[in-house]
Amino acid sequence: MSIRNSARAIQRKNKRRKAGGYYLKPEELRLTLEEVYEDALDKASLEVASGRYDADDLAEMVNIEVVMSQAMAFISPT
């Protein structure tokens, strides 16, 4: 549920109200996601299995390309 809510919040923030369109182009949005990926892993390490894994462990468990593709699919304009 929190992923869905976050994706919707990002969509709202990225949408230009008066001028129409979006602030970030897909390429810029992808770069932004890559910039915050490490922070997301740090936060997830505290939440997953009651902090059993650190960020490096989680990074080895997931494929960053799959995560980025899924994130873009969630937050790209529909």
C-alpha cells in the first residue's frame, strides 16, 4: 500500500498544474530514482525482517534494473 501511495504522490508532484505537462522528463525521473536508490536501501534495511539485513545485503538480493523499471512503470504518467 505504501508503494502505491508513494507512486501517486510522485505523480502529483511531477505534474505541472497550470502549464500542463510534467516537470521531469522520463530520463530525468530515472536519474532521480537512481540518486535516491541508496537511501531507499538504507530505509528498507531497517524495515525488512526487523532490520536483519543491512543495505549491502539487500543490494545483493535485488536487481537494480528490475527495481528501476518497476518504479518507472508505477510513477510514469498514464
